[in-house]
Amino acid sequence: MIILGINAYHADSSAAIFIDGKLLAATEEERFKRIKHWAGFPAEAIQFCLDEANISLQDVDHIAIGRDPKAKFLNKLLFFASRPIESAIHTFERLQNQKKVNSIEQEFEIHFGIGKEKLRPKIHQIEHHRSHLASAFFSSPFHEAAIISIDGSGDFSTTMLAIGKGSSIEVLESIDFPHSLGIFYTAFTQLLGFPHYGDEYKIMGLAPYGKPLYVDKLQDVVQLIPGGLFKLNLSYFRSPGKGYVAYSDDNIPKHPNAFGNKAEAIFGKQRLKDEPLSQYHKDLAASVQRMAELAIFHCLDYLYQKTNLKAVCIAGGVAQNSVANGKILSNTPFKKIYIPSAGHDAGISMGAAQYVYYNQLKQSRTSPIFSAYTGASFSNEYIENMLQARGISYRKLKDEHLLPYVVSKLINAAVVGWFNGKAEFGPRALGGRSILADPTRQDAKDIINSKIKRRESFRPFAPSILKEHVSDFFEIDDIVPFMEKVYLIREEKRQLIPAVTHADGTGRLQTVDAAISPRYHALIQYFFQQTGVPILLNTSFNENEPIVNKPEEALDCFLRTSMDMLVMENIIVER
């Protein structure tokens, strides 16, 4: 049975394909369009998935779309009817967007040449948050677990609680728009001077430089309901009838300021683009992060009360808050966690397909997903032909010579672009499309920012560590394949790996397993043999763009930056 899942007309559009319940390919459309968070119909991602499966669209048995315009229709109607004037423009925009979703057969016909009458019986519209829930539970190793999805909003829900058992998911409760932790976090991200869609991770990076001095004030903004969930004090926000996200004709998500006048009156005027970050800004960031954590833990406590289960699966945009994720086991009753590699909206494509396969078609569970390597890959031959056509000099080495050579360069302060195997599905570079450096160098962070990233100095870089050595460097010994949790680094080790130790002594952990990432594991193993440190500094292979997908994009990034070395499979390009 072949199921194609897509996330369309929503930020981070994507496609995923499953054969008999096993994930064969998944990728974001932004990797092809080269536009961050692109939100249109993912035609190129779909074609990639079909090519990987060596099939045509006609061979697909079911098409799952992670949007259901009919979901909570009455709730939407009542919401917009209660504010008809202020919501007129937003209502029109949403209707136009829903019209696209409802006529998606036409897009398939345009791009793939198959008539609507053949496709319509295959199409399933799966509610946004149900897709999130499915992407977490059905990818997990748990036969039974509590599940939660938290994000900005999707199909009029912002948070959904459920229980998963075997091949079924039962929704227990949900919160309606506009009461949203995602909207709260976005509003204060904008207030702190980071206006672009997807900038929320910058607040996580800034928070360790401050103290959470303003949590008491923020508890009036996000109000935790005793024995329940939460609600927003809407007086701090832009009128919800006007909406918080819009999609322009070029399919780029944009959002006006989500905060209102009261937020500026209480928390200060919005920081201007070129205004320096003051200690107040850092303290406010720390407070926003802490308030988000309190709300997440509150929801998880409530979910535990309702399910009495020890395992929890988490998805939704807020699931990408790796700082909060790293504190869940110590702040809630849950003992086990699973978070997919694409917990954000790109994962909707994967989850929609899984929801159809398991929850609707009642198929038996397959193996859990611990690998994010589901994207494009390229042969040495392809890479060599590309370099020859561009007139670029290169060397080709076998792994037994290449890996030690790369390590020798890393030890001598080189910054290396590492293009290896299949691209990752999700927002994290995990050794497939990574920029690497020596974590023991005090100046490594500054070197990368000056040579390549040109980004805010407060944003951290992550440690990729051999799975076998996690307990030697981190206070919690955990398996974290998708870099989805931040943990404290042992105090006595922090000076040894300063380039990946954040201001509060933490690191965003990625455990590297030889069975999942054999070549990346081997590279770190060589580094360990030479230095005694089983860690490499890892950051995404890009420069203010989507993570590179093809060798051409990796080469272009190398040429326009001051990267020292580019390694694409067994091919080395050096300056």
C-alpha cells in the first residue's frame, strides 16, 4: 500500500511517502524552492518522493492532506460572526486559502496530468493537529502513550491532547484559536525585535543571557487554568479577528505584529531593528522562555492526569523548543518522550499519511522512526561531473584517507562543509548537510559567524556526540537523535568544549548512532581518537537560506563564504 502525505498552503509545505507503513522519503518544498518556510503546493517535493519510490502518481493508493477546512466549522463560524467588521479581510484571506485546499485535485492535475475524477476518491483531508499527533505517536517506539500537539494554530486548534494505543489515536481535548502558546511566543519574539516568520528560536538562544525576572507579569498574559490547560489574556494581543499569519501570492508566510498596545505599555516599546540588545531585552527573553516552559509543563501535568501513562509523544511548532523539551522529564510525571525530527509543520505531511494508514485503515504498526535521512542524495559521479562543468579543482579520496584528512584540518581550525548521504527531514542538520568545526576551540563560534553564518552572536552551535559517550559530557544520559533536547553539560567539561557550551552551561544534544549515521559516526570517532573529545561542533549547512539540498547549492555556499573545506561524499574542494 502506497500513501502520499502532503502539507500544502501552509508554512513549511512538504511531502512524504510511505510503502506498507514504512517511510521511504520525506522532504520540504523549501529545499527546492530555496525560500524559507515556503507555503504553496509542494509539487517538487511530491515529485521527489515519487521518484524515490520509482512510481508515478497513478500508483499511489491514498493521498493524505494535512488540512481539513471542515474541522471545527461551527467554532470558526461563531468566532468570525462575533467580530464581523474587524475580521472581514482575514476571513476573506482564509476562505481563499481554504478554497485552494478544497480544490487541490486541480493542482495535481496541473502538475502531474491526472484527472480529478481519478484522484478524488484517493484524497483524505486530515485535521492539522491530528496529523501532528500521528507524526509523533506512530513514529514512536511506544505501543501506548499520551500525545500532545502545541503550535500557533491549524484548523482552528492551537493545542490538542490525545491518547494513542496501537494503531489508533483518540483525541481527548483541544484549545481553540486564538488561545495559543505559539502566538504568545511569536508576539514577544516580535516585541523583542525579531520580526520574521520562524524567528522564535532566536529567543531560545537569547534567553540564557538573561534572568526570568518578569514571569509574574507574564502570568497575566498566559493564564494557567487550575487543574486544566491555559488561556491568553487577549488584551495584550492584536485583535484576533484580524489574524496573525497571512500567505502572500508568492506563498511566503508573513505575520503582522501579534502584540497589542497593552503589551508595549507593560513590557516596553518594540525593539528596533538596529537597536542594541539591552539586559532588559535578555531578561524579558528569559522570562518568555520560562513562561512558555511553565505552560508546557502545566499542559503535560494535565495530560498525565487524564491518561496516567508514563510515555508522551510531542509535536507541533512548540515541540521545537528544545530548551523546554530537555526539562520535561524533571518537571512532569512522564518518564519517556518521543519527538519526531520534523515536529514543526513540515511533519504534517508525514503525520497525515500515518493517520490514514493506521487510524483510518487500521494497519499494524511498523518499526519506529529514528532516522531523519529521508531527503535527496547524490553520487560521487554526479558531484564530479558538476565540479568539472564548473571548472572547480577537487580531490577524490576513499574514506580511510578522507576521514583522517578532514579531522586533521578540523584540529587546525578549519571550518568544513559536510555534504553526506541523504538530506535530513526537519529543521536540524544532523550530519547530512552540516557545517563542522572543532568544539574545543574558544574562537570556533566567532570564526564560523565571521566566515559563514553572519548571524547574531548569542545563537549557539550544537554538539554532535558519539552515543556511547553522552554520560561522560552531559548530566543526563539520553538518546537524542534529532537534536530536540537541550541538557546541562557537566561542569567539569564545559571549558573543554566551549564552542558548543551555551551561556547557561547547556548544549543542544545530538547523539550520533553508528547504526543510523555510520559515516558521520566514523568521522567523529576519528576526531575522538586524535583529541580525546567524542564531539564535533555542528550547525546547518546554509547562509541565511534553507539548508543546502544539492551539491550545486553546497558549492555556491562554499564559494560565497570563507569556508575552508567542502566535503561532498568522497570529493574534497579546498581553497
